Amino acid sequence: MADPAIEVRGLDRGVLAGVDLRVAPGTVHAILGPNGAGKTTLVRTVLGLYRPSRGTALVLGRDLATAPPAHRARVGYVAQSGALHGWMTLEEHGRYVARLRPTWDPALFGRLAALFALPLAAPADDLSASDRQKAAIAIALASRPEVLVLDEPLAGLDAPARRTLLAELIERLTEGTPITILLATASLGGIERIADHVGILDRGRLLVSAALEDLQARYQRLQLVFDGPVPRDLSIEGARRLRVEGSVATATVEVADGAHRRRLSELPGARVEFLPLGLEDLYLELVGGGRP
């Protein structure tokens, strides 16, 4: 098994408590959670910008807080605010980054700037918040990092820009040059298109971290249709919550294994159907407030 591109062990920092995380090379790992869950703290600790009070965070096998510049240059980062040097034009940003990143791709930067309709001759301070975010993303992608860390990359982007960004990330993932992406967001729209793995962070604790398809196999919506009223004493093994409407009972169930699934499918007196959960429903179910 390949060494993880990102490995977090027993991490405490601020709200974070005992976070363990492994991100395999060449995958997209989305960390989802509400505001205040600790996503930005996790990202900044992984990047070495914050020091943990306990535990370790390694990227490409090194602690970025102490790694040499050549190692840190293998990692790209886009902060939520799309931070840029306000007095520099985007052209100047490109020349500046080219001196720091041996993998800088000026042709890709030019294409992304055109795609996002960014004015290369304008100082960053003259750009809208949305354009600054697009510019920061373009610079990060054109640096061609081995690991790309994105903190709320969709924040402030309109729907067309979101689609363009997701399409670009998909292209980077499929073009043959390996890239690992850690993406922290509270915005679920479009994430299902690109994420291989999902972690759900709530109040500083990582509730789950697994392949998306494994989570969708583990948590399913179960619908039971009875010929008459739903029995008052109905009990469903592994149900997180149960809703009854007439002759139909619906529950979200954590399926333990194949034997558990067979028992559920053979509940007496009902026609049983398993329904898949989309990422949004899965997220809502695990952080609370999900409907059955």
C-alpha cells in the first residue's frame, strides 16, 4: 500500500480533538462540516501554519512547519479569502510564483485566466472578491502541485464559476499528472462529482472518513410498505430515526454487514426497498437534522 499523501494522527488543536486522517495519493478527499466545526483549523495545521497541541500532521511524509522550501513547493494552498498581494497585477503574481515553483506552467495560467475572464493587468486590490478567489485558484493549479489544499474554494463563486472550477479539478485529476486534493467546505453542491473520499467533521471530531461509495453502502434509506397500518411495535435494527406515514415506514439505517441487510430485507409483513442516500442527505443524517 502506498504511503499516504497526507497523514494526521491524534491531532488536537483548538476545537479539534483526536483527529485521525489518511489521504491516499491521487485522490480527492472532501472534509465537510458546518461553520465552526474546525475545518480551517485542520487545514492550517496540516499546512504547518498552526502547531498542534498534540499529535502530528504530515504531508508527503514531512511536517510542513519544518520542511525545507523545496518540499513545501510541492504543496499548493488556496485560502478561503483567496489571499493575494493587493498591489501586484495577476501577471506579476505569475512571474513571482514562477521563481518559487519549478513546476509553474505559464500556459496553463494563461488559459485559466482566460477561462475565468480575469484581467491580467489589474492589481489584485481592484478585483472583486469572487475574481480574487478565481485568481488564487488559477495560480494554485498552474503551480502544478503534487498536493493541493483548498479551504472553502467554492465560497463566493457564482454557479457558472463553480461548474468551471469543478470541471478544471476533474481535468487535472484525469490528465495523467498525479495530484492529491484535500478540500474543506460547508458547500456540498458539486462535491459528489469529484470526491473519492469524504470526511465529516462536526464540533472538532471527525465523525466518519471513508470512500464515498462505502459510506453510501453503509448508510441507506429503508422504506417498508405494509398492506395495512404500520405496526405500533415496529422495530428496525440499526435505524437512526423512523418516520411513519399511513402504511409506509421510512428509516435511515446503518447497515452493519450482509447478514444485517438480509435481516432487514426479510422484515415480516412489508415490501422492503433500500434507497441510496445522496451526499447531502448522508451529511445531514450524520451531523443531525437529517430527514429519515
